[in-house]
Amino acid sequence: MSRVTTDQLLEAGVHFGHLKSKWNPAMAPYIFMERNGIHVIDLNKTAVKLEEASAALKQIAKSGKKILFVATKKQAKEIVAEAVKKVNMPYVTERWPGGMLTNFSTIRKAVKKMAAIDKMATDGTYETISKKEKLTISREREKLEIQFGSISDMSRLPAALFIVDIVKEHIAVAEARRLNIPTFAIVDTNSNPNVVDYPIPANDDAAKSIALILEVVTGAVQEGLSERKFEKDKNDDSKAEPVSSEAAKD
């Protein structure tokens, strides 16, 4: 698994925290110093926590389970969506729908509705309805796609959540905690790292910082997926090997 260096973290601005006046005292163990009224994050601790989180995420991916990535803040949305698409994991980058986890059956109904509308377009149903009805259905499909398209393959609750900015995504954190779903998160100096299982102390506002952290964690997820595929192919090959005539006699 690739490791990130403190120099890489420094260059990406991962160390920049919030103003001292906005800090959360629970972040004290991860703060290196204060400079011009701004807290500076200890990058050595960031590197350690990032490695711990990456190792755990790799194992979850290797087990074949889904990790839901959550980032609805403007500067993180596209970065997260692009990185997560590459590893085929679900993500939420629009508004977090209340009950996404705690009322998952309702969310699944909305996803199934999307599939039902898509079926209408292929089974001839569209040909039997008016233009006005088509327009209404199309608009409904667009809204559903925006909100739920990125989780359409998530048929069950995720095995873990990865969150950018736990202050903004506090509802997602609360739902995961209620259901005992492990949480991984970028935590800035204004956050409480104790509400997540795998906190990664880092700047959660700067695009470069978010991008670097996502590159590392999705890289770990990809490694887990690749190892899972390798082991599966290896098992399939061993099952397919023909039995030799001598072995058959024995």
C-alpha cells in the first residue's frame, strides 16, 4: 500500500487548520502549533492516521463490501465524485437525504422508482402516454438521478462511511453511529474527532488537501478490490484444473 510523505501533505496544505477561536478542544492531540492565530495540524500524526484508515478501508473493499463516500461541500463534491467513480463505490455529493441510512428501505424505493421509469422507456409504455405525462416523468427521473443516481448500485446498507467535513455532514455521522456503521473522516481543527472511528486530521476546506487524502484512500480501496479479484481468479483456476489420470487412479 502506497504511503504518503509529510512533504506531500505539506505541499497540499493539509496542515492548515481553522482560526484558534473556532477550534474544538478535542483536536488538541493533533495540533502542532498556533501561527498568526491559526492552528497548524501535526502532519506526522496525519500520516499515521491516514495509513491506519487506508489499511482498514482496504480490508473492507477486499471483503467485497461497499463504502459510502459523503461530501456535499462545494469544493469537495467534484473531487470526491471523480475519485470514487474510479473504484466503483457509492457516493453522496448532493444534499444528504435525512434517513439515508436509518430509513434505508424508503431510499431504496426511490432508487427502484428510477429503474421503473427507465423500464417505461424501453417496454413501450412511453408510447401510450401524453407529452405532458412524459415531461413530468422525465423531470422526476432527473431529480431522482441527481439525488440517488450515485447510490443506485447500493442494494444494502454500506459497511462504512468516508466523510469530508463531519461538522457539515453531522446528520450522516449521527445516522452511522446510530446503526454502528464504522466511520472514516477528514477532521479539521473545528471538528470533534471522537465522533468518528477513524479520524484523519487534515484541512477539509482546501481542494488540494481533499484531493490528496482521497487519492490515498481510494488507492487503498483499489488495492483491496484488486487483491479480492486476484484471489477469486486463483480459486476459480484451481477448481477448473483437470484431474490427471494418475491422480484419478489413486
